[in-house]
Amino acid sequence: MASDRGRCTRWVGAALVLAAGTLGAAADTTAHSWLVKPLENTWDNSCRVGGTGGRDWKNCLGPCSRTNRRHNYEVATYRRGQTIPVVYTKNNHYGGFLRLSLVPVKHRDDPWTHDRNAFRWSCWSAGEVDCPKRNEFECGNDNHGRRYQQWVTIPPVFEDGLYVLGFVWYGGGYRQGTYWSCADVRIAGGPLQDNFNPVFVHDRCMSNTNALYQCSTQPCMQEEQWGKPREFEDGRRPGALNRWNVQQ
């Protein structure tokens, strides 16, 4: 019996050490992702649905942060049909979907307009690259100095003008909630077309949810599984973007 008790004590001690290590690793992981290029237009790199307590845990309903804009913010200019690098922080995370939208500046805070003008879905953890510098601005706090970069084509239905590029990550690993980031961009030039069909550029992704708004808190307790965004499940596709409707 004493021997059994000793084995049990050693097992419990080892389990506690392992748990402490796991919690320590979790504490070193920044639980958010934001746009690096084009650059997030506010100083808030923690816009997340659900949670309270500290800079990285405040509640932000999206689709953009309402905090103060960056000083001397430079607006990136792109042409219709131009393929650009969209770069964002990894912060030791994986999984989930990334959705991009373009909306007129006057609708930057309107979730319905972002939903309507969404033009591209992908796996969030695609296109992993080295950070050029290991600082928070370029790399967040990723332990391996890595971040993500995806090549994105500007749809040809957006007329010349100032827009907000809406970035939303949902369904991420470690039971992540929904994170938002926004950048101001200017569209100028390039062929203009009447319609554009939104795209999902991967076959399927690992995610704990297949749609926005399914998880209103973090942690999101749904199980991770492989799949497509709801908009593309079972052969479905979102309706085409129309050059006149996207401006309204």
C-alpha cells in the first residue's frame, strides 16, 4: 500500500509539473492576430469578440476597432486586379478561416456591409513566412519569428475611392474566438467590371467553427474539424458582387 501511495504521489507531482508548464506556455502566447500589411489603421491589436481583463482580452464586436487611429497613417493604394501581399501576425497560433472584405469608409463599422462585400475566404494558417524583424510591430510575439502572408487580388468591381479592408479570423486553434482588424486602402485605376464571384481559395481548413458569429465568447468550446466556410459548403457559393451594390 505504501508503495502504491508513493507511485501515486510521484504521478500527481509529475502531472502538476506538466500542467504548470502548459499554463506557462499559454501565458506566453498572445491570443490575437492583426494586419501588418496593409497596416491596421488603429493602435488596437486585440479586437476580439468575447472576454474581459487586460489589453489582450477586451470585448470588441467588430468589424473594426473603435479605438483611436494611428498618427500619420499612410493609406496604401492599389489597382483593380492587382495582386498584393496581405501580411498578418501568427503569434504561435494555427487553424481557422480568414475572410476579407472591402467596404466604403462610411460603412467601416457596419457588419452587414462587410458580410455583403466579403470577397475572399481562405485558411488562416496559410503562407507562413519569416518575419523581417523580431519586434511586435513586424512579428507580434511569435516564438519562432514567423508570420503569415497571402497573395490577394483586388476585385475589379470597386470603383476608384477610399475603402476599408476588413480582416476577420474565426475558428482558430486553442479554442480561439473571433478577431477583427481593418486597414484603409485606396483603389485607383485598373479595369472595371460589373460582377465578381467571391472565392474560397483552399480545399478545406481545420477550424472550430465554419461561420462567423457562432462563437460569441472565448474560449470557443466547439470541436475542431476539417471543412469549408458555411458559404461554400455542399456546393453553395455566395452571390456575385455587383459594382453598383458594393458602393451602397
